[in-house]
Amino acid sequence: MVPLKAYIPRRVSIEWLRSPWAILISGGLGVFIGTTQPQVALWIAPFGTLYLGLLKMCVLPILLAAITNSLGRLMQSHDARQYVQRILVVFPLSLLGVSAIAAAIAALAGPGRNLTTDTLQTLGVLVNQSGVDLEMALSGPLPEASGSDVGTLVNSMVPDNIFAALSEGQTLKVLLFAMIFGVSLGLVKASTTAALFDTLDSLYQAFNKVIHGLTYLLPFGLCSLLAYQLSQVGIEVLLSMVDFVVVAIATFALVYLISTLIIWRRSGTGLWPTLLALKDPTILSLATSSSLACLPAAITSLSDNLKFNPQTTNLVTPLAITLCRFGSVVYFASATLFVVQLYQRDLGLAGLGIVIVGSILAGMATSGVTGILTLTMLGLVLDPLKLPLEAVLVLFIAIDPLMDPFRTLGIVHTGMAATALVASRE
């Protein structure tokens, strides 16, 4: 019989893959490869794509099981009215808050004002290109901007076939179905739905096990994804858009800090344990640039690590991340002010109100789209201000591989803060 001690080094080495040191080393290696070895970044890109695909594979089953189970049990409890009232207050106020913060910072910092002649010439060349340049070829074809309206969100919400929505990964339709199904189950007699709720809970726990196993591969996925993302960003574009990039990242950092403080105060634990509990969703957000792939980690951090009520957490976290899209709201507000300053427009209070409210609508509309098509929703804010989306869209597409991870972090982390404001501790 093999002694127990023989297994200890192997166990320790495996657990090391989930340590901050492993993440730091893999992130540094990804930055080095992405900036100096673009060909190597292309070679290892398939592993990052595979890792992201495995994470996304678990999202819809977890979303369907968590929302249906939590909403159904919540409707059968005596606290249903209380949590619905909290959601109706917290979500709108949170959206207004982050949009106002982003607009205020961009208005004060002025990333689109007082640009140098060389910077304006570089931006002018990019804006006025008639063909598809290298940056566009790397990011994909330029999407049509004409379809960016509120109707896109409304038309994508109701599934005429839930099985088709599941197979095609239409998250918003699955979310709406899960909400309706959960409420309906909650209105049925509890004795007849107990077995179904137990089945949904088992499904949720099973896919959570898969997610936990995938965290051991995170250093390899992070290195691959980060290297590929950085290899797509042109240095000239980064230099010409550096003011906007710095202001946008600073805004995301401020929103992240505020969200962390909210989670810390609501959790009732120490600051360091709170930061450790938030480690996994934070790293996954920056590594995968997929808010849905981070959803299981966000739920686990709030319910298991910080001891928020699991039933409420399973319900509110997917709603906050999928519907509110805080990171997109922040980005659209910052981007709109940049375009306004680039075209030297003067905004009064009415114009600033359009930016704040329009950014919220545009951010929520991104629930129905993915990838660089997210950026076309910027037209919801620019159109009322009589500013052209087509002329500046190429600029934001060129830097999107760099900004997308921070936008995802804003979506996930601020969604967790909104959940912490709604949920109570066990």
C-alpha cells in the first residue's frame, strides 16, 4: 500500500495552480508573449478558446437551474415581496450611479480635449479609412450600426422556442424563460414541486463541480487568452487613444473600489477575507472577457465564501450581471463624452442627462449581443446627440481587445455589489 505522504506533494502542486502566484506568473508570461511574440500568441490561442468554451458550456445549465430554483423557492417563501422591492430600488439606483460617475469623470478629465496634432492626425487616418485595415481584419468585419435601437433588446427577450434558445446560446431568452418558469413553479403547491426543485439543485451543484475543476486550468487559459488579446492591439492605436484608455481604466478602477467597499461592508467580514473571496471572479473577468463565464464563480464567492443567503444570491446575481451590464454602462458613458469632446460639442445639463440615461439603455441592450457588436449599441447614445457612430466605431473596435476585460470586470463585480445590497447574510 502506498503511504499517504506520497500523495501530498502531488496535491500541493495541483493546488498551487489556483494560487495568486500561478495567476501572476501566467499573466506576466501572457503579456510577454502577446507584446513580443505575436506568432506564438496565435499558436496558443486555440487553448484559450477551448478553455473559454468549457466555461461557457456550463453557463446556461447553471443559469436555468439557479434562476428557476431560486425564484420558485423565493415565491413560496414569505420574503418574496421584500426582495422584489429591494431589486426595484437597488438596480435602477445602481445603474444611475455608475453612469453618472463615468460621465462626471470623463467630463472633468477630458480625454478628447486638447489632443496633440500627431494624435489627431492618427485618429483622422483611422476614422477616414475607406477600406478594412489591419486592426479591422484582426477584430473581424465592421458590424452594421443601423440596427442599434431599443427594439433590438425587446425583440430578443421572448423565446418562441426555448430549446432553440438553449441550443443557440440566447442568454436573454433563457433568462426570461427561467424567470417565468420559476414564478409559475412558485405559485404551485409546494408538495408537488419539491422533487423538481431538488433536481434543479442537483443540476446546479453538478456544473459547479465542473467549474471548480476548470479553475486548475486557469493559469494556462489566462496566459493564452491574454497573449492573444494583446497581440491584436496595434501600438499606434494605443498611443493615439491613450488618454481615453487611461481615463476609462481609471473609471473602472474607481467603480471596482466602490463595489468592493459595498461588498465588504455588507458581508460583515474583514477586508482581506473579502478580497480573497473576490479573487476568482475578478481574475476570470480579466482572463475570459465573458461575464457569463464568470457567473458561477460570482455566485460561489457571494454565497459560499461571504455567506450571503444562497437562495437570494442564486436569483439576484444572474439578474444583475445579465440585465444591468454595469461595465457596458460605464464604458458607453466614457466613450460618448470622448466623442463629444473630439467633435468639440458643448453639452448642457439636458445633453448630460441624455448621456447618462442613454448609456444605461445602451448598456442593458448589450444583453442581446456579443463581441464587438456590443460597441454598435453606442449609437443609442450618439444618435440623440447628432454624432456619427460610423466615423468613430473603428477607433473603439481597434482598442476593444484591451478594454473588453475591464468592461467585463465592471459587469461582474458591480453586479456582485448590487447583489450584496439586495441579499442578506445567513
